[in-house]
Amino acid sequence: MKIFSTAPEGNELAQYVGVDYIKFSISTIESVTDWMKNNDNVAQPLLANIDLLLMISHKYSTDANLLLEKRKIQEWKQVFHDWFARCESKIHAKYREGIKENGDELFIKLEQYGH
């Protein structure tokens, strides 16, 4: 095994950990969006998963740009907007606009990644 830097991912066993987490995040988001397409539940885990993907993508931006597809990001965004349109009236008024704004902000940040 080879060590090539002092960074946490600076060795042969650790160098692809970021890739693994990004792939896991994408897989989780795909599952969540499939569930959200036909669900009228007022609660959803998509934005929390996008937020975590953004944290990982910030640290491993090269890997994120290679693994994320702009087309998929747009699909996820549409699923969120469709879900929000279906469930908007069920969301307490106190939180409704904030959830929409947070979703829009997260997708704007996510759209900076990918190919």
C-alpha cells in the first residue's frame, strides 16, 4: 500500500472514499425521488440528502463533477417541485415558503456540479 500525502485521503485505501460517499448519496437520492414521485406525504428526506451531498461535493469537487449528471439534478429538482405542488397545502403555513426557498437554494448550489 502506498501513502502519497498527509491528507486523510492521502493513501491507496482512502483515496476513493469520497467517490464511494458520492455514489452512495446519488443512490439514496434516486431511491428517495422514486418514492416522492407517487407520495403525498408532507415530510420528505430529499433536501437533507441533497444537503449532505453538497457537503461531500464541496470537499471532493472533482469527483462530484465526474459522478453527478446535470440531467439527473434537473430530474431531482422537478421531483421536488412536483412534490411541493402536491403537498404545499398540507405544509404548515409557517414553514411552507421556507421549505420551498431552501429547496431552491440547495438545487442552485447542486447545479454548480456535474456534467
